Amino acid sequence: MSQEAPMRITLVVGGRWHAFDLARELHHHGHLHRLITNYPRWFVRRWGIPPERVVSLPLTFWLVKAIYRLGGEALMMRCQWQVHRWFARRAVGHLEGSEMIHGWSQWSEPSLRWACERGVLTVLERSSAHILEQSRLLREEHRRLGLTWSETHPRIEAMELREYGLCSSVAVPSLFVERSFLDRGFSANRLFRNPLGVNLDSFQPPDQPPSPPIQQGLRAIYAGTVSVRKGIPDLLEGFTAAALPDAQLLLIGGGTPELASVLEALGPGITTLGHRPQNALAGLYGKAHCFVMASIEDGFGMVLTQALACGLPLICTTNTGAEDLLGLQGEGMVDPAGEEAPHQDHPSHGPIMEFPGGWVIPIHAPEAIAHCLRRLAKEPGLWETKRQAALALAGSSLSWSAYGQRAIEHYRRLLADAQRPGPA
């Protein structure tokens, strides 16, 4: 337990994300006042959070499941505002006694207003890019691929923009998200960047790692939704362009309708497994040589920390949070062997940055993916060197304990600043 005076922090989250991990850490240090969620109490119990600390508002939990079953993502996008508003309005009735509110974006406007009226400090969690930047990226990406996108509900955008103005601080998980706020004029003083953690007990390197790719053929892996947002078309093109004999690419995750035709015509060496439970991922990571993520918009890919903890070097775009993780070992260097001129159909927005544990590449750059895959597959000793660097990263900095401690320190700074007398 923390030796400092406990704070009374209430979390408001219409979903799960990493809120339950934060709630567990806050409870461990004696700071959790309440966790208000739409998940049932029995589900939250597995995080070790006492039922008396949990306020469950489960109607929207079951409603969202029914909406997806009836009409998929398109119907959910149309109903999103009503679902979020229902939860948010009811959450505000359970805030009494809170010293600080930490709410997730799109679920917290009434809670933030409640706090403002009472002088209670607030943190807004935004796990993806600034809502307007997220919409722009996804709109342009679907247009680039000749696809129709179910636009973000305009009322959702307006509601989130109001939340940005109401909160004391916005917590973001990556440089990518931070930059998206700064580029839209948001004050740097109101941003708090805190990379997410990983369960180091569940994700560990295999007892027997695979043979080097130079001996058996490269095995690349991706985990996450198989969607346009995750850059799957670029990933597939990059893997094919690498043209590596005996190479394999494994895609783990549920597919989305807009990519159905793409997934029906996969090239040689590419396999899809569909959705797999969390407890099966470590075993799959342990058979691979690297983790590749070509996301167009991904505030922080939590699978990246899992992959690093299992010893997988990363090949990821700037828009994933990989830069934060790999940068823990120092500033990246421009890959001197990188492609000088990206493919004309996929203009690069920057250089290939090499770190000890992997590479950060621009979005829309399949040739950059191909280049990194070729290097891992063909350069003697490179994979083992980067594998060891990936394992070195999976220490205290990537644990949920370290994540929770950074959040607690931020809460204390906010409270101290609020109590500090202003100029006379």
C-alpha cells in the first residue's frame, strides 16, 4: 500500500479498455473510490477489484452486443451517441465523495460537468487520436481504398470536443495521440502521456525460441482487428513485396466486412486464424520472429507491449504507439539501408527509423515493411540482436504497476497545483 495519503479517484468507463488495469493499481495503492462501468460485477472481479468498489450499469453492455448482432458496425455507428449518452447520464449519479474523476472520452461529459460545478479535478482518457484527426484519417483511408466508411456520429464528435474543454487534463497513451492534439491547438500543459502496460506474468518469451529466420524462413505475426483502420492492405502488400522464400505471415483477429474480398484472395504464405483469446496469444507470439502493424490510426496498440514481452522485434507505423515503446532504449536512427524513394503509389511521410528493438515506419509505405522484413530475414545475427533488445524492454517500464504509478503521480501533481496559491 502507498505510504502517502490516499486519494479518492473515481473511474468512469463505458467499456473496459485498460480502465480495469488502472482500477486494480489504484485499489492496490488505496486510491480507488469507485469504478463505474457497464460491465457486470462478476466480470470485473477477475481484476481483483472488490465488488463494493464497482458500480455496474450493464444495460448498455448487453445493448451493444445486441446492436452488433443485429446490424454490425454500421448500425452501432448510428446508435453510438444514444448508447453513450444513456450510460454517461446514469454514471453521474454515483460520483459523490470523489476527489478526482478519471473518465473515458465519449462516456464522461455529465461527470465532467458535475466535477466542474463542485471544483473537483478531472482527467479525460483519450486512447485514440484527437477525434477530428481520427475522423480525417479514417475518412481519407477509406476513400483511398475506394470504400465507404460509416462516419463518426456528428453528435459524438461534438460531445467529445466539449469533453476536451471541460477536463483539467487529457491522458494520452502515445506521442502519436499527443501530436494530434497539439496540431489542433490543444495546450501542451493539459496533456499527460502515459504508455500502457502489459501483464508480464501472462506474456513471456518462449522456453525454446524459434530458429533464426535466416535458417528456417521468416515468420511474421499480426494481432488485432483485421480492418482498414489497422492498415491490413498495406501489411499484405508489404509482406508480398518482400518476396522472401518460405516466409509466413499470420493474421490473428476478427475480420471486418469491407476487407472480405481481400481476405478471400490472400497470397501464398499468408494465414488468418480469426479471433483468439488473450491466453492463447503468448504461445502464438512465441513461434514468430517479428510483429508487424501497419495501422493508419491506432492510439496505442496494446498488442505491441505483449509482443515485446515475448521477445518479438516490432515493425510498426508512426500511428501505433511503437515509437514510445521502442524509444525507451534511446532515440531512433534513420535506417541507412532504407528505401530512398518509396513506391510512387504509396508516398512516404517520413524516413524509416531504426531502434534496437525494431523499426518505426511511415503509414502507406508497404515498401518500408518489405525492407524491414528482408533485413530480418537475410542479415546474419540481426534478428537475435533485436530479439534481445525487445526482451530488455519488457521490464518494469512496461508493467501495469509502472503505468499505475505514473498515473498516481500525475493525479498528485494536479492536486498540488490546484492547492498552490496563485499570484497575489
